[in-house]
Amino acid sequence: MSAGVRRVAFVCLGNICRSPTADVVMAALLERAGVDGVSVESCGTADWHVGGPMDRRTAAVLDDAGYDPSRHRARQFGPSWFDHDLILTMDATNHADVLAMLPADRHDRVRLFRSFDPEVDRTGPIPDVPDPWSGGEAGFLEVLAIVERSCRVLLSELVETA
Ligand code: 4NP
């Protein structure tokens, strides 16, 4: 990762499930680690839920795990996000959609979120964070597990390159 990352954006489709989970978990990890000067935010490529809260199933899983989901309001990716130092996309479609909008000289700021997942084989393709929206509770718990272990790696890389 390049040095001096100050602003991190997590991007999914609706900004009510996966990227808000990463946003809330990463903010908590940064706070607990006493890291100042790195801000995290999240947004979706779609505008469907803009201004609204998280999906209630995402909020319940976060709440049960000791995080605060209450302040989230959904936002949409657009030019105001182009200055973020690191843009982490939750799946291959989000990734392609972000690259299609972002000026080419900033494409190196965009990475798939699971490139930080310690359980992913780095020699193969990087998998998606599975979209839990149309499934059951297990999918929301899986998203949280992926996010927690990936954000721990992200935190250590941010601290190393600070
Ligand atoms: P997210 O999940 O991209 O992780 O927030 C979804 C949320 C809403 C929809 C799809 C995925 N939707 O079709 O409304």
C-alpha cells in the first residue's frame, strides 16, 4: 500500500449491508488502536437507499457484535469520492463500476476489499464479499467475519505505512 493513506472509502452496491459493515468495524478498530488521522467512510454505486439507515439485518448483526450501526446513512459514489486515497470495493461489479467513473490516473487507489482477507489464496483471483441482501442471516454473519479479519490486516498495513 502506498504511504500516507488518510481517507479510506468502502464501496458496495446499496451502501446498506457490506460497505457499512466495513466502515463501522474499521472505525472501531482504528479507535481502539488509537490511530488518529485516518478517516473511513462508505458509499454505494446505486442511489436506491441514499439517506436511509443500514439494512436492519446488518444493523442487528453489528449491534450483537458490539458495534454501533445507528449513525449510518447511505450515500452514493460519485466525484466527491475521487480524492480518497484508498477505495476498497466489495465485489467485482462494484470494482468495475468505480473504475468506469474514476479518472484513469487514480485507478491505482482502488483495490478489492478481500485483497486484505488473510484467508484468501493470494495466488488466485480475489473473491467477492458475497452480497447478503437477498439471503438469510448466515450471509450477514459471513460478511461480518470476512470484514473483521480483513480489517485487522488493513489496520496493520495502514499502521506500517503511516
Ligand atoms: P449492499 O447490499 O450492496 O451490500 O448494501 C445490497 C443492498 C441493497 C440491494 C442490493 C444489495 N438492493 O437491491 O436494494
